[in-house]
Amino acid sequence: MKIVVAIAFVLILGSLASALFFLMRDKGRSNRTVQALAMRVGLSITLFLLVLFSYKMGWIQPTGLH
């Protein structure tokens, strides 16, 4: 599960970086920035739901702060 979460974080950061790239390159003339940011939001929501589902199924356990 740690690997899946790590991959999801890398994808989210990659989407954010591509949005920044498109923002700087296109200067607002295309929708690629909006699409990249929408993909980032979708990936973030999917990751949150995956972690919630994994907790409910017992695949992950909270460890608390020590």
C-alpha cells in the first residue's frame, strides 16, 4: 500500500508540474493548464478515497504519533 500511495503522490506532483509548465508556456491561450489541474484534483480525490477504503477494509492501520 505504501508503494501505491507513493506512486499516487508522484503522479499528483507531476500533474502540478505540468500545469505550471503549461501556464508559463501557453500564457493562458489554451485549456491545458486547466486540464492538468483538474487531473491533479481527480488524482487527489482518488487517493483520499483509496486510503479511506483501505482503512475500512483493514489493509492499513493507524499508528498514532509517538
